[in-house]
Amino acid sequence: MNFTESEERIALRKAAGDLGRSYGHQYYLERARSGGHTTELWDEAGRLGYLGVAVPEEYGGGGAGIGDLAAVCEEFCAAGTPMLLMVVSPAICATVIARFGTDEQKKNWLPRFATGEVRMSFAITEPDAGSNSHKITTTARRDAGGWILSGRKVFISGVDEADAVLVVGRTEDAKTGNLKPALFIVPTDTPGFEYKKIEMDLVSADSQFGLFLDDVKLPAEALVGSEDAAIAQLFAGLNPERIMGASFSLGVARYALDKGVAYAKDRSVWKGAAIGSHQGLAHPLAQVKIETELAKLMTQKAAALYDSGDDFGAGEAANMAKYAAAEAAIHAVDQSVQVHGGNGLASEYGLGTLLAAVRVGRIAPVSREMVLNFVAQHSLGLPKSY
């Protein structure tokens, strides 16, 4: 058992962090406020191999695990340049295709995931299903050797940047007539596929969209893997999503904490002493540091379990990590704003926009309440409550 990271991952963290800081938080805010995207940073990160660290080597990637990709995500966020599409495209979509895709799908998509050339969104949430993925109504029916896909999705990230969307639908079991989940790759220029931006009170370079699939015709090869393996395929993507979501929150927590600590060291109000010398500010900042480090340990445990092939064990740890990291990020931003006083809400200090943004970690990719339900039922053995 080892609680320290390898020299290779530490070096990877530094390199990714240096790249993020070379762009900086101001770059990110300018893109976000203008409705733009972090395209330049994404493309450079792809060229340097940071987005493809978890893609198998035979397809041009780094051949590492989700733990290394999560480290890259965390460092970009800690540098003030978060890229939400990292949680989706290389983590969920590339992982699912690498584990379950056909040879042709792997050859077509994975080399481009490795370089960041391709971006793929992930669509599971529906207006009337919410957290209950068993209620999704997007359905696919066979047609002339292919598929026809119909339904709606909501709160899907980065569709306007994506080349394709990995859509979770349902197909009819020929034997039972029951609907079962299935995953389809849908290029965003496919006829019948439409998307509409959802206006959000968030300052983010990654937008949210509603999807409308109106009898979208797909070839047979749009189906990822086997119809009968869809549940396994789905969870192969959801565990990395939670691990990456935790890393995203951890990075934001570190960014906010660093800002708060720096200000507490420099700001002087009473008798020439730095405000950080007062326990009323020092202790809450220390608390945030402890919470962040504990959440980081659980995130690393979740990644290690997933990379070892223990999907069930990773599920418990990934949910706990996502919960803990989201709470740490909220506390970090809140305390950093408080340390700054009025300056915490001034645009110059780069904190005010995070107050709403960090709340997303409590909601997505799975709500805090559903994490507690999971832990109560699966970790504690209590009766199912929903």
C-alpha cells in the first residue's frame, strides 16, 4: 500500500500545471464571458499528450490509467483553467470505446482522443428521468440493418464543441420485450439531431445543452459494443466520470485555497500583522486544507481501484470521493471569498464567479443525496430508500 504518487505522475502534474498557468485564469474568464471556449489550451494540451494519457498506447495514447488523467484535470483546475469537457470526452467516452468498442470504432476514434483532435459529449440525463437512469425514454429501434434513435436529453456539456455525442438510449429485448440500455455514437451533424443552449447563471467556457433526437438514422456500427453488455459499459464510463468530477472539484478547491492563503499572508489591517496570523482566518483555511487532502486521498483510492479492474470497489470510492471533493471545493471558495472581504466579489481577484460554479459539484454528475443513498444501501447495508 502506497500513499504517495510516483515520480512520473508528479512530473505529469507539474507539466500540466505549468501549461495551465501559462494561459492563466484571466484567459479562462475572457473566453467564458465572451461565450468562447478554451480551444487554444485544449489543442495544445492534446498536442502535448495530456488529454490522451489514458488512451491505450497502441492507439497513440499514454497507456496510463484514469488516475493520471484525473491528475491532469486537477492541475488544470488548480491553475484556474478548468476544462469541463475533460470529464466527458477523454474520461467517459474514450474509456467506454477503449473497453467495449469494436475494432473499427477503436481505430476510428481512439487515436483522435489521444491527440485531443476529437471531442465527444456524453448524453444520459433526460428532462423527466433526472437521477433515475432506469426511467430514460430515449429509444432505438432496428431499421434496415441500422437504428432509428428518438428522444430528448438535457444538461449535456459541450455539444457545440463536440464532433459526436455518446448517447445512452434503450433497445427492446427480442426475447422479453423489455427495454434495456444501449450506447450509440451520434455525430453532431446527423440529420434529425438538434441541440439548443440552456442559459445558465454560470460563468463557464463550457455550455449546457438540451438535445432533440427526431428519428435519427444511424448505421449498425453506431452501437457501441454489445447490446447485452450495456449496463457494464455504462458503469465503465460513470466511475471515471465521478473520479474526474472529484478531481475537477479538488483543483478548484486548491485554486481558491491558494488565493485565500496568499491574500491572508499579504493583507494587513490591525497593528501591522497579516490577517492570516489571526485564528479566525487561519483555522478555517487550515480546515479547508485538511478537507481537500482527505478528498484527494479518496479520489486516488477510487482511481487505483478502477485502474486495477475492481469496478464495484471503485464505485463506492468514486462516489465518496466525488462527495468529499465537492464539499471541500464549496468550503474553499466560501472561505477564500470571506478572507478577501469585499475584494472576494471583485472581478480583479477571480473568486466571485466560483461561488455558483462549485455548487455544480453537489449536483452533477450525481447529486449529493444520491451518493448518500448509495453509501447507505451498498456500504452500510441499509434498506433501499427510493
